[in-house]
Amino acid sequence: MQSTLAKHFREFWRILGRFHRLLAVGLICVLLGACSAARPPLELAPPGDIVQKAILLQLELAQQRLAEQLDTPQPRPKIGSISVKQLDPLYTDSLATYHLQGTYNLRLQLPHQEISQSNPFDIFLQRQIEGKSWRLLREENQGENQQSQWFSYLVP
């Protein structure tokens, strides 16, 4: 009788071990599925004219600070030949956001010369709820000892 009871007990632990392994595999599958959150469709990614306007806006924001520090007039940049190398869709605050990286050609007309060069860009564009407007998201440092914050600018 004792050997039969021990045999049943071992069988019970063997089945329980299988159950735990099956449960663990199921739990891992559920967790991995939750980690691969839905992404916005690439069909809703910003069109070329919005990307160009966003790059110009980012340049103007940077130039504005520099012009204020140097107390000089702000030159008018012209950009062209935009090449998007990477496009990553994601959600930010439940809104479709697209992280774009690539290059563009910049032309600046200065008082005594014209500068033309290729530059990289790295921008985040967020599609607004109604789908009619876009916002440029920028991470900006507030000071030496402060954490950076994200700011949102309407793309004209």
C-alpha cells in the first residue's frame, strides 16, 4: 500500500511539474505579446511636405536661440533633397507618432556668402487626433542639473 501511495504521489508531482512548465510557457507568451504593442500604420506616416516643414521648424527653433545669444539677425534656411533613412512608428500619449531619421541639404544665404551642405536629421512627428495637423516633438534640456523635457510645436 505504501509503495502504491508513493507511486501516485510521484505521478502527481510529475503532472504538476508539467502543468507548471505549461503555465510558465503560456505566461511568457502572454507577456511577449503585451511587449509588442500595436504600432501605427505606415500608411499614416507624415508626407514629404510635413517632414520638410518640421525640419525647417526645428532649424528655426535652434537658430532663434543662437541668434538671440549672438544678437544677430536670423538667416533664412532653405532645405531640399530630403532622404528618410529610417521610419519607426510608435504611440505617444495614445497618438500616432513617427520617429524619422535621415539627411537633407541645407542652403543658408549669409550677408557675404551662401552655404550649402548635407545634414542629418532626427525628428519625432505626432499626428493629431483629427488627422489634419502634425506636431514636432522635441526633447530639450532645461539646465545643467535639470532633466530634459519634451515640448510640442505645431508644424505650420
